[in-house]
Amino acid sequence: MAGAVFVFTLVVLMSFAADALDNGLALTPTMGWLHWERFMCNTDCKTDPDNCISERLYMQMADVMVKEGWKDAGYEYVCIDDCWTFHKRDAQGRLQADPDRFPSGIKKLADYIHSKGLKLGIYADLGYKTCGGYPGSLGYHEIDAQTFADWDVDLLKYDGCYLEWKLVGEGYINMSKALNNTGKSILYSCEWPLYVWPFDKPNYTAIRETCNHWRNYADVYDSWSSIKSILDWSAKYQDIIVPSAGPGGWNDPDMLVIGNFGLSHDQQESQMALWAIMAAPLIMSNDLRDICPRSKALLQNKYIIAINQDPLGKQGYQTSKGNDFEVWERPLSENRLAMAVMNRQEIGGPRRFFLAAAPGWELCNPKCNITLILPKYQELGVVPLQTDLMLPVNPSGTMLLTLTPLQNTLQDHKLRWNSTL
Ligand SMILES: *[C@@H]1O[C@H](CO)[C@@H](O)[C@H](O)[C@H]1NC(C)=O
Ligand SMILES: *[C@@H]1O[C@H](CO)[C@@H](O)[C@H](O)[C@H]1NC(C)=O
Ligand SMILES: *[C@@H]1O[C@H](CO)[C@@H](O)[C@H](O)[C@H]1NC(C)=O
Ligand SMILES: *[C@@H]1O[C@H](CO)[C@@H](O)[C@H](O)[C@H]1NC(C)=O
């Protein structure tokens, strides 16, 4: 390891002047559950009643979230995605839930979710159809905002299918204003930049003023290649996206797929650690009724959640890569730093990472208090600047730790990473 060549990323993070959407919500990243990645557009309640998009699914998830510690860990929003509506609006032009799959209606479902101390999220689309082909909100955004407020819904995921990209920004702003006009604070989850990036650089000042979080990049899949592509995209565009995040508005790299089928346990740890570093919404899409204990413990890990929810509200970013390691760092409150070291080599066994090779290590002058969080919690204690500590990281796994500089502060630190480019 000694003598390994690291490429230190030169990160120029200007302070971002723009104000967040002023609805009092998402002061820390949203935590909850959303049906899409795991349950998709399964409407077949006749032959697959346990897995179809129906009021039963959300009620069961809410029950489990209360009973199995999810709510106590901070997961709060139970969210419906596409495919919940009837294929036609009612005589007053309002969206209506599919009557066979939601016989009690959304208002009753919201009451049930609220009775558990949780919140309900719903889905709509700014175009003439949703991505799944259900009625879109184009021309109806005011009626739809009012309908969601009348139903006492707490979050709206607003998709961007079926509209010319030049009108997407206007569509998102229209709904933001319509939600505000209802007088009810409704958390607003957007996909504005995702639909603009193929054509133009999105206006993140406007996006932050309009939305509580925003998807930048492709839908997550239940695979390691999907997680890697999201991380690679986030690192490539970090100079643009990182400064736009802060209390009230966050970059959304999409759902946590931990507890499903496609990721090894090390890869699940990588997703959890990096979503915490990125100050990402922690919105799971999995089956909480049937999840393995290790995945559950990882998703409920209070130390990782505390990094994600850190009140300073700064998004972390990749600070170096080389020798098939990536280092990501996030400034935390109380002058601490979170550091994630991912082993991107997918052959061989655990490889040791020389801690002092991380850019953030320069904070540890003269020493730091180190707490290891992944792969397992361990207080490593006080370590001097001139350390020779090397820590193992599994293939496609991530080591996560926090550094507390002793006799030093982050403010002293110039946030100037040396570039060897
Ligand atoms: C509506 O917007 C105004 C101005 O930004 C803000 O003060 C108010 O809290 C918002 N209301 C809701 C319900 O979001
Ligand atoms: C936005 O709202 C304005 C005013 O109601 C309307 O004319 C326009 O068509 C809307 N645009 C979109 C994309 O919804
Ligand atoms: C981006 O949006 C902001 C706020 O809405 C606006 O003031 C600014 O002019 C926009 N920038 C560009 C390049 O369109
Ligand atoms: C180091 O951090 C651990 C975990 O937060 C804490 O228990 C311990 O007291 C700290 N030690 C010092 C010397 O600050």
C-alpha cells in the first residue's frame, strides 16, 4: 500500500446562496419506505394479493414499521408510487384510487397511517400520463394538489414522464405553488434534473427553491452495477450537485434496495454508508414483512443514521480515488468528519487501507479520536497524525468511520485537498 498513487480530487465547493423551499420540511433527509423498486406496478390482487399495489400493502408496512423498530429508528413516511389510481378521473376531474385495490380510499388510508404515528406519501406526474400510463396532472395540478391536501397526504413524489423537457421546470414550479396554496405543508419530491440532464444543465437554484429533494439520475435497480453507476455519476457531477444540498432540500440518489435480492451484504453496507455520506433521503424499497436480520440491523444502524441526519446538513463527496479505493468524506457537526472508504476491487480478499492516505486525515494534526462504524462498531480511540494504521476493506464493501480532531477544528481546515493531477 505504501507508495500507492492516489488521485486527490480538487473540490471547489462554493457556498450556495439559494434558499430552500420554505415549507418547514426535510430539514434533514427524508426517511421512509416507497413501494416502487420492490413492488413496481403489480396490480394483480386476484392472484398475488400479498404483493400487489393495494391499501393492504401500505397498512401492513406501517404495522411492521411500528412493531419492528423502523419508526423508532427514524423511518417515517410510507409512500405510494405509480399505479395506485383508477384509469379515469371522476366527474369533478379529481384523481380517484382504484376502487378494487383501495376500497377504503386514500383519506382512510392516511388516517390509518397517521394513527400509527407515521406519514403517507403519494405519487403523481406532471405530464399527460404517469410513467405507468395512469392519468397525468397536466392541466389538473391545482385540483390534484387540493385533492392530496383534502386526503391529508404528507408527501408527493411528482414524476416527469410524458411532457416535453422544456416544460418540465414549469410543471414542477406549478405543482410547488399549488401545494403551497393548499396551506398544508406537503413534502415535495421531484425528478426535475433527471428529465433535464439529457438536454441541458439543470438550474439547481430554481430546483432548490421548488423541491424538498430531487432525483438526478436513473432509477435504482436491485444490483451492484446500478449502485456503482449512481455513485460514479454522483462523483462525476459533485461540483454541480453537492453545493445545492442543505436543510430543506437534498439530492436524491433513489431508494435503498438493502434487504432484497441483488446485493451481497458488503454491497448493502456500501449503499448504506454512501447514502449517509451523500446526505441522501433514506427511502427503503424492500419487503419489511420478510427481511433478513443483518439487512434489518444495517438499515436501523443508529450510527449510520446519525451521519445521514447530521444537523450541519452538508452533503459529502468523493475526495480521492486510486488503487481501486475510493474515499468519500462528509463534514459533520461538532467539527467531526465522516469518512467512507470503498474497495472497488472485485477480486481477491480484504485489502488494507492506509488511513493516513485519506485527504481528510490532514485534520488529525496532532491527533484524532477515531470511531469505526462499519464493518463493525469499534472505538479505536486517539490516533496520532503520524499513524501507520491500516484497516481492511472487503471487495465491494465499505469501511465507515468518524474522525474527531483533538486540538483542531474543521473551520481551521481549508477544505483544500491537494491535487496530484
Ligand atoms: C408557502 O410559501 C410561503 C412563502 O415561501 C411560506 O412562508 C409558507 O410557509 C408556505 N406555506 C406552506 C404551507 O408551505
Ligand atoms: C403552469 O401553470 C400555468 C398557469 O396555470 C399554465 O398556463 C401552464 O400550462 C402550466 N404548465 C405546466 C407544464 O403545467
Ligand atoms: C435559475 O433560477 C433562478 C431562480 O429561479 C433564476 O434567478 C436564474 O436566473 C436562473 N438561471 C438561469 C441560468 O436560468
Ligand atoms: C472518543 O470517541 C468515543 C466515541 O464517541 C468516546 O466514547 C470517547 O470518550 C472519545 N475519547 C476521547 C479521548 O475524546
